Amino acid sequence: MKISFFNKIQKIFKSLGYYFRVYYHSIIYLCKKKIRKTLRRFKKIKIVDPYSFVILCVKNKNYVKLAINNINSLHYLNPSHKFSIHCDDICYEELQKNQKAIDYKKNVHISNLYQNDGRPWQLSKIESLITAGKNNQILIDADSLWHNDPKINFDKIIFQVRSSKFRERKDESLVMSNLFIKPEWLEFDHYVTGFVSIPSKFMSEKLVNDFRYLTDKILTDDLYFLDDSQKENITRISEELAVNIAVQSNYDKEYISTLKINDVKGDKNIFQSLYFGCANKIIE
């Protein structure tokens, strides 16, 4: 009994220690943020290279807090960046309730663009990417954080990171060979689309049409050549595959670059993906 009792006491203190550390670091961060914000009011700080970003926030209220944390993390580094949040009814209402949590509200515009009509979020992401590209904006996933102020080259199409080649993943290679019957596409690179910059000069009508056609084709096909697990994965990343195929079938590799060279889970170089959608298997 004594051993059991002391084990319980030990667990309680460990738990209290954990919550104390979390609380302590949160307080320190909030104090630093408040001091930095106050200093900016009284001292002219030279801010260079402000960009305009688009974040899709639909289907799930959890994305609201994630999007706000995303925006605040970059505004902590550079408050001049502009953000447009593309919402549906669910997230628009939640964002209206939580506007006070946005540090620099004047640089954040919230738009209720998508109705709750049951359409997959992948189609909304494609439309937000097209809108962003036509306006020289950068599309970023809500479930991300910034650790450095980025420098963007608008003479290139920029993805977050290169992951692999289609031929290196069985389900993706089957899609290229069986759904599209394009074996040459097996040599295309798979780029992660948590960050996508497609400047307006690259956003041609053909590219736009290819985005929509390819995404719809993957989402509506029965994918009979895949098992259930593979189908789930391909459906979840359908818009990512479509964007990769469309860009690489329209533009040579010399026009494509990445924000990061490597991006393992938890990597805090420039831009960190939290993979909320992947971890929670948000398929459509």
C-alpha cells in the first residue's frame, strides 16, 4: 500500500510539474509578445518584404484556433504581412467570436466564401489556391506555425518541400498508371502543398482548368485498383496530387522550387507543419 501511495504522490507532482512548465512558458511567451507589440508602437521598426497569404478554414472549428495561432506566429516576426482567411459558415461564425485573439486584426481579412454544401474541402482548397495565385498571394495550411520571416522568390513556383517521386509510393504510382494511364508522370516529384506560391504570371487558364479537372477526377473515381487504406490516403491528398501533376505537366523543373530542403515532423526551420488534418484523418 505504501509503495502504491507514494507512486500516486510522485505521479501527482510530475503532473503538476508538467502543467507548471507549460503555464510558465505560456506566460513568458505572452509577456515577450506584449513587450514587442508595445515597442513597435513607439519605435519605427524597419519591416521589409511584406507578403499576402491565404488560409483555408472550413469544415472543422478546430481550424479556427490553428489559423489564428498561425497568423500570430508570423505577425510576431513581421506584423506587416497580410492574411485572407477563406471560410465556410461554420468557421466564419467561430472566427467572428474569436477575433480578439488576432494580434493585428487590421492585417487580417475574413471572408465567408464557401457554403456548407457537403463538398469536399479539397475542392475549396483548389479554389482558394486559384484565387491566391491570381492575386500574387501565397496559400498556406491553417495547421502551421512560423519560426522565421520567409523570403519568397516570385519568379518561381514554390512548394513547401519535396517529399518523393510518385513512382516511389505504391498507391501514387498506381494512380498514375491506372487512373490517368500516364506512366511518364511516375517521374514527377511529389511536393507538399502546406505552402504553395504560384505567382499570377504562372496561373494560366490551362493550369486552372487542370487543377479542377484532376482533383475532381481523383475524388469521383472508384479507385478500384487500390485497397481501402490506399483509397483513404489518395482521397485525402487528392488536391495535392492534382496540383503536383498540373504544375509539372505545364512547367519545366527550372521554374519550381521549395521553401524547405527537408521537413521532418516537428522541424522548426522557417515553417512548421502540425499535420492536424493528417493526424485526425480528415478525409473530406
